[in-house]
Amino acid sequence: MKIHRIASTGAALDFDAAIKRASAVADELIGENMLLSWYDRERDLESPAHVSECHEGCPIKGFWDYALNRGGALAVDFDDGRFVFCFRPLGEFVPPQ
């Protein structure tokens, strides 16, 4: 999975602002897409919920493994893991015009 890193450089960045920016980056880099998973380090929350329970003691976080095994192609990472959003392109699901 390609990682696109963004440093917020002290700007006020909360979860809502981060997900909007990550979605815009994903649209630009991989086109039409779907958000597969995310992680919010400050609140220690992830989606899908509880995916890390099976990864306790593992070096790979559950949200990351979940995305990798479902076609994740892009991770947008803010401030070295503060917020991470994993996307997959939808190109293969779009019917030809």
C-alpha cells in the first residue's frame, strides 16, 4: 500500500478536518475510491471497530491489516500516525460507459 504522508505543521487539525483532507488526497491520487479503515491515535479509535483485538502483540495494527487484505492501495498518514486513512480504488467496480 502506498503511503502519502502529510505533516500538519502545527495547524489545528481534528479528525473531521483530517478525513476531509484525506478524502480529497485519495480522490486526486487514485480516483473514485472507498475508505476501508482508519485510525485516530489521540482517541485510540479505529474503524472497523475492534479489528486490532485479533492483532494484540502483533507488529501490524488491525486497521492496516484489514485494509491490506481488502485491496487497500493508499494510506494517508497525518503526523506519523496521528490519523491514518486507508483507501481502495473503485475503478474495477465502475461499469464501462
